[in-house]
Amino acid sequence: MRRVRSLALTGTRRFAPRPTRMPLAAKKPRNSMFDWIQTNSASINVIATIILVSVTAFYAYLTWRILRATETQSKLTLDPVIGIKVKKGGISGVFGPERRNMSFELELANVGNAPAIEVLVDAEITFRHTNIKGHKTIPARYEPDVIPFIRPGEKNDECHPNFGNKAIVHFFDDVRESLRLNWHRIDTDPTKESFDASRLKIICYYRNSLSQCFRSYYETEIDLWGEDPKDPIPKEKESKDISMPALPRPVFHAEPITRESMDDELSKRNSIRKLSGW
């Protein structure tokens, strides 16, 4: 007992180390984010596709706006505008077999900032109180005059649209009827609006260097005045200036037009030009 106690006190006795206890295998930590992505991969793909489509559509819309603005800007920088002025109109005396001629002197000016190319000049008269075979609007006798080009700031006075004898006879009828109605208005109720005769419309078609088409038109009232206010119709051998009343006001308008619309308008006029007569 003493020996054992002394050894314990001196610490010279060694004991075998106590075997360590092997820990249980550590569990692999669970990656919750990865698992969630795997679980909801189908929904995530749908959402991502929607976002991608939305972004693509937004950029497509921006691109369209930019292209449209560019196109508009290019049109604004290449806009010819043909201004129209009716300087004078007149009816000739009778020549040939009871035949007259009615023509108008025009002054065209390019007030735009680009050349007007292939300018077509046409005209028509609208009767208010008569018609020719059911048509109240009668085009000029011949197909449109053609001007190769008009430069910016340039004027042209070479066009003289004219109308044939049949249109002139019905124009006289329109003037007579408007006079009759106006004299009746004066006798019965002068406060009423006056009755107008016919209306003239000058139409110009043209394009720019990009083949964009444009149309200008000018409308004004036409009438006949004379020394005898009840009978201003010219005699057989008498020529007559056409009056253009200030009221109602003349109308001028210029606008872009498609090639198809331009061709359609010209085709309709060409089909009834013979109504103007010779």
C-alpha cells in the first residue's frame, strides 16, 4: 500500500492513455437556397422568360420611337411646299361652232426647303346649282400639266388649266341661278346668307428626292360681274374676266399623300374629263 501510494505521489507510474471515442460522422449541412432553386426551377424559368420578353419588347419600342423620330426629321428636312396663286381667269368669245374657252393663269411657288419634282397641275370646278350628267364637280379639259421640277424659292407661271364649252355653259347656268336666288333673297329677307355660284379648285401633286408624295390645293369662289348686275353673262363675241369674290375666303392646304391616293384621284378625274367639253 505504501509503495502504491508513494508511486502515486511521485508520479513515476505511467498509465496507458484512455482511448478517445470516435465522434459520429458529421452530417453535411443543408443548403436551403440551392434546394429552393431546384424545387422551383420551372417557376423561375417562367419568370425569367417573362422579364426577358418584357425587356426585349421595351427596347423594341424604344427603337421604333427612334426610327420614327428619325423618319419624321428626314421628312421635315426635305419638304417641298407648292404655293398656288390664281392670278386671273377669263372666258373667251365664241369661236368655231359656238365654242368658248375658259382658262386660269396660275403662279406656283416652291415655299418649302427642297425641290418639288414631277409637279402635276390639275383643276376642277364644282357647280352649286346645276350638274352635268349627275356630276357637280367637273375636271379640267385636259390631263394635268407637268413641270419637271421647281427649286426652293422658285416661281412658275407656265400652267393655264382650262375648261371646255360644256363646262362653260353650265357655269353660266350656275351664275344665273345664284343671281336669281340672291335677288329673291334681297326682295324677301336680305339678312339671309348670300348664294354663291361655282367654286374653283387647283390641285398640285409633287414629290421630293426620297419619292415621298405631297399635295397642295387652293380653292376659291368664281363668279361673273358686269355692268348689268342682273345679266353678267358675256355676249357671243364678248370675252369676260372671271370674278373671284373675297368671301367666302379662299382655302389653301398642303399635306403629304400616298402614291396610291394620288393615282386614284387622277384616275377618277381622267375618267370624266370629257364632261368638260371642247
